[in-house]
Amino acid sequence: MEISSKIIDTPPRDAATVLMLREGSSGLEVLLLKRHADSKDLGGAFVFPGGKRDETDASPSALASLDQPLSVLHAQLGEPDIAPEHAGSLFVAALREAQEECGLQLRCTDLRPWSRWITPRRPAMMSKRFDTRFFLARAPSAQIAIQDNHETTEILWASPRQALMQYWAGDILLAPPQIMSLSHLSLYQNVDHALEDAAQRTPPVIQPESFDVEGMRVICYPGDPRHSVQVRALPGPSRLHFKNDRFEPEGGLSEFLLGKL
């Protein structure tokens, strides 16, 4: 894995990601897709289904297809500075990407806004910046998730704990937003627990900030002493260190799993 030091000054593009959840034998499981090894960004990494928002996602016909009023979706997203139509288009993008990337057809009412990740000006693993809204959704029980064999080549259903342990063992590659999101998801006992929590709070805004220490890249998150925002936005470690060819918290695997080994 190579870490970039390039500064990107272009504004972040709107994007949407869906954390697809289901009940497995060991509790809550989340869907991960392996990106094609030749992908320019995150090649070979396991990610959640998602992608950039298209202009057609804001078309009148696309917005009319939503099964909730735009005012309701706008309120759920918790971003008063954007128009209701803009908020609705992010839901459209999430639904479209879920179908395109893993073949699952959702309704707008299936989505729960969960977090908002804004790529920093010096991304560690990306060549572009995105303003990505993360949604939670229960995977429809009558549908089967499949990879598209174009952008993605494998699917993995795993509990957040299992996925993080596979990452730690070197079996799968994960990027920091996926790592931190899985750490957060490890708090929940089941799908209902996660969806209920998402419905009761405003999605936190997470803008990672990075710095180097003796040639080692460090990414910090809101609440870390080095971050410009001192209020924590999410549980788990407040910073990740790039060492051993991966991102690690200071406290090791137990810090990802919130102390539960």
C-alpha cells in the first residue's frame, strides 16, 4: 500500500455510501465489496457499496421516485445549509449505487443517514476528494447481493469484529473510513439496534486531518488533541498510524474493537 502526500485543492464531490446490514449467525453483519485490483483508487480494498452523486440524481423524475417527502429527507440528513432537492438527490444516489454495485434494490425509507465523511486535502489513499454521506440499511431478505465483476470482484458478509480481525491478520485491505466505521458498528448488538441509534441522532461530520511524525503518516479525527475540532464525532481510536503497511491505532486491535478482544 502506498501513501500519497499530494495536496488536492479541488472541492470535494458529493457521494453516497450504503452500509448494508443483515442478521448473521454471530449477530449483525455488514456487506463489503472488494474493489478491482486495477482500480485507480483503493484497488484491492474492501469497501461499502457507494459512489459519486450524478447530476441525474437530482432530476425531477429521480426525486419524484422517492417514497418520502423531500422535507423529511432534508431533516433526516441534518444539513440545513443545503436545499431539500439536494438532500433528496443524495438519497437517490445511495439507492442507485446500492443497485449498481451489489444488485440490492432498496426504498428511500430503508435508508438511515449515519455519518458524513469529507476527504481531507491530503488524502492518504485517494486521488480525489469526496463529501460522502454514509447510510445504514437493512439488506432485503429476499434479495442476494452480488459483485458487478467490473468495479468489484468479491463480496464479503462479516460481523464488524470479524472484518477488523481479518484486516489485522492481513487477509483483507481496508481504508481508514471503513476501518473506523466498522469499529463504530462493533458497538451494536443487532441490526435493529444500529438503525434505531441512527434514527435518533444527527449524522456526525468527520473531516480527518493528517500529519507526519518521523516520516510516518498519522490521521487524526475530531476529539484528538491534534485535530482542529475537539469534540469527538465517533467512538473508537482518535488517530491511526500508518505502520507495518497498514493503519493501526496506538492501542492495537483491542482499540478497534473498543476493548473487546
